[in-house]
Amino acid sequence: MEIIIQSDSQAGDAVAARMIAGLIRRKPDAVLGLATGSTPLGLYRELVRMHREEGLDFSRVTTFNLDEYIGLAPDHPQSYRRFMFENLFNHINSPVERIHIPDGMTDDVPAFCEAYEQAIRDAGGIDLQVLGIGTDGHVGFNEPSSSLASRTRIKTLTRQTLSDNARFFENPDEQPHHVITMGIGTIMESRQVVMLAFGANKAEAVSRTVEGPVCAMMPASVLQFHSKAHLILDDASAAGLAKADYYRWVYANKPDWQRH
Ligand code: F6R
């Protein structure tokens, strides 16, 4: 894993946006995996800026989102479809037919999940997957104890995730307990992974992901098996890392030809 520690989330967003923009410039028909939640908001703002000011072109880019709440209509204020359009797709030139977000209203979840996996394969696989991390170590909505080989499917959220995300729901009765999420096996097939984690509340999950054992109780730790995973942190989320000085030194001394 490449551990990139920046002083704050804004600097981290800029590193992640440069990686994504570099990929799109090298491969204009790149396939991106995208996340929602608070963490990627700054990254999406930076990508929108690059589109407006630098002409970053999304017209041939295909996207697959990680997850969606079951039972929320696409226009529900808390649906991840709405989140993605409000925070990214309405502001860039992504053709709607290239945007894929799990359908939380499907009446056949297993068939939908199989079709989603097939659509990813048909697109040639994901070139770069953006991830956040839950305070309990989830990636996508693969909660602790998820199979490390899992595919897109229904999951039940833990109490911890429900309480972390309760802030988004004015009416607690509207907060779904079930989601459709890409599996850990699906995520691991992405050719490159960029995980963002900012803030002190992520420090424990980050240290267990990077320096703990790989285990299903800390799903993000599986990234230790990914050959091209980058973790972009701020000082606060990196605070629990025993080898933080080493990671900082490695990144500061990265040869120019290796820079993003
Ligand atoms: C969202 C997702 C989740 C979030 C995680 C962190 O699509 O897959 O894994 O990345 O719950 O959420 P925030 O960023 O709100 O702390």
C-alpha cells in the first residue's frame, strides 16, 4: 500500500484529483468506481473545478458507484443517486448512459446485483476505485464479517454505521437498514484503488487497515493484498500509525518519474 499523508483533507483531495485526472488524460474512456459520504466531497469539488477550468473531459468516462440504500427512491434527498448528481454529475459532462448507480428500488435484488457485476465486466473492469472507510472499517457497505471474496449483494448495516450516518436523516424512521453494495471481491478487482480517510474519527480504522492483520472484521485491511492501493490521509487520520514518519519520508522522497 502507498500511504500518502497530507497536512489536511484539502491537500489530500488535490492528490486524489490529480491521480484521477492523470488517468482520464491517459485513458479518456477510463472506468471509475465512485463512493459517496462526506469524505469524497472535496475530491468531487476539485474534479468539477478541473472540468470547468482545465477542460477535464468526462464525455467518454464510465462510472460505477459502490452502493445505494434499499428502499430510497432515486430523488430521495438521501439517496446516493441524488448525492452523486448534486455533487458531481450535474457539474461535469458525464453522459447519463455511462453513469451506473445501484438501484435501491429494484424488486429483484439478486438479479440486479448479478447484472451490475456483468455491467462492470462489460465495461472492461474498473480502472480506479475511489473508497472512503467507515469507522468500523467497512469499504463500500461491506461491514465487518463480510466475506473478503464477496460480490455485489444486499447487506445489513451495523448499528455503528447506522449511528454514524444518522446525521443525514431528519426523520430516523426513513433511514434504511439495508443496502446494495459492491462486494469486497468486486472492489479488489479494480486495477487501482484510492482510499481517502480524513479526521481523527478514522484514525483507529486506518491504523488497523494499514498495520493490523488482514481480517474480515476489518474489511479495509484486505487492501494489503491489492498491488496498487493508495491511502490518502490527513495528519489526524494518520495519528495512530506506528510507521507514519517512514510513510512521510517515502512519499517525500518518491522519484519524480513515480509521481502522480
Ligand atoms: C459510501 C461508502 C462508505 C463510506 C463510508 C465513510 O459510498 O461506500 O463506505 O465511504 O461510510 O463515510 P463518510 O465519508 O461519510 O465518513
